[in-house]
Amino acid sequence: MSEHTNQRVEQAIANDARTHELGVRIECIDRRVLVRGQVASRERRAAVLTVVREQLPEAEIVDHLRLSDATQPPSRTETIE
Amino acid sequence: MTSRDGCLRIAAVGDVHMADDLRGRYAPALAELSGQADVLLVAGDLTQHGTLDEAAAFAEEFAAANVPVVVVLGNHDHHSGLDEEIAELIRRAGIAVLEGEGVLLDTPRGRLGVAGAKGFCLGFTGRCAANFGETQMKAFTQHGIDSAGLLRHGFDALDRAEPAADVRVALTHFAPTTSTLRGEPAEIWPFLGNHLLGEVIDASGADFAVHGHAHAGSERGRTEGGTPVRNVAQPVIRSAYRIYEIPVRVTAA
């Protein structure tokens, strides 16, 4: 697999109506595909991995996606100088 | 000489990318805003796919905020070609949607002016599109130029306000500086921001600027002219919002 493959899968994740995730990065190493980036929910993580699996059905997917689901109020206030 | 003690308190977040799977995630924190902040700014990408259902989910979720809410749209909100309908739906929910406009909010601590525009790509020194060549390239570049013009129109509106705002803030989706893009690959900076936005902010005498869009960027930066800038993309701030205190300027009578 190649840079072309990485780009093709990243474009699929950006363009697919199930995902539209622009911040996911793909790196193919031999038959493994590393999936990196942040998504907002478990559902969005599953959708990204589905698109990757469809694009590279023979690859072993290594999920390094992180959930950006920390939506608590902030613990402090910053004064702008 | 008139002066108001203290600071205006601005809560801000961007890139909430609302859809059904995120319903209920922000409302509990937003319900705590009253007493903590005077206003909530949302720096675009209110929705994930730019649909009206997602816009309705955003409006319902952010109705929990018990302070005035001011937003700009982001590129995700344009994806389905429904940006005008999304803006109208959100306005009907009592939320100010800015695109080349300014809004004034009178708070107990002073008068806040917010100039807002989505902004667009273009780039920065050494990594900047030029208004040259193919029709498509010129259209891309011109849209970036025009987006900065819209932000300037927002500040022009604030300039005409009487009395003047005590604090002036720029609200955009795209970044006005590279300083808050650190962490993003430099190769994609031209798609994350626009140096003309920074020029407008500096020329306008803004006190503060917030933007989103750069999920892997840095929270804190400044424009070339020194205006403080914060990237409040939710994956950057990792909370429901940030709160910034802006000293209220002392105005000669």
C-alpha cells in the first residue's frame, strides 16, 4: 500500500455522508492500517472504522482514534492581557 | 472620565459538530453559564453534516445557555447547501448569527461588541493562495479575500454604534493567525486560516479574537499586531467552553 492509498481512504472518510470527518489520518504499513485523529462520539468512531473497512477490506485495522467527549464546564477562567 | 470596574466575561467554544448522537452532552454545562459569563460565543461548525435536523439539535441544545448566544457558521454548516436556512432556524431560536455583521450586548459589566464572519481559507505569509491563474483558483482566492471584507463590515457596524462598545471581539471560524495552528501540519495551514482576517482584526482595534476549525491546533496565540487570539475548537479546549475575562476599557468622557 502507498501514500495514494492513505490519501484515498482519508478522502473517503472526509467525503462519506456517514462520516464527514476531516481530521482523521490514515497510515498503511504492510497489511495494517493505523487510524488516527479525534472524533466526538463512539458512534462516529464506529462509522469511521466502517468506512476504513470498506476501503481496505483485507487490512488489519489498528484503531488509534481518540474521543473528544470531555464537555464539562471549565475549571478556571483566564484573564486576557 | 467614566470607567466600569472589572471585566467582561466571555464564554466560547467552537466545532461542536452537533448531531443526534451528541444531544444532551452540552446542555448541563451550558445551564451553569449564568453568573459565570456574560455571553457565549460559538465559533462555527455548529453541525456535523450541515443539515436542518442537526441545526435544530444545536438550537435545542444551546437553548440551555442562560446568557446571550452569538455564533458564526463554519464549513460543515455549509456542506449541504443549507447555510441560509440553518442561520434562519438558529436565529428563530433567539441566537445571533453573524456573517459580516456586528452585534452589541449591554451587560452589567459593560457594552460588548462582537463582529463576526465565517472567514475562509487563503493562508499566511509564505503559504498563501494568490489571485492569479485559473478561474477556479481566482474564485477560491477571492472568496478568502471577501471573507475578510465581511469581518471588516462587522467592525464597521460596531464603529457606527453609539455609545461605542467597551470591548470589541472578533468571532470567526477560520483562524486569523498561525500562532493558534501550532500542532496542525504546516502543509494544511492555508486551508485553516487567512492572514487577511488577522489584518482586519488588528486594524479594527479589537481587544480579543476567537476562532475554531483547527482541531489539532493550539488554544493561545496572537495576531501579528498583538491582539490576543484563542482557538476554542472543542477538541482543543476539551471542555464544554472556556471563559475569558476581558478588562473593560476606560473611556474618556
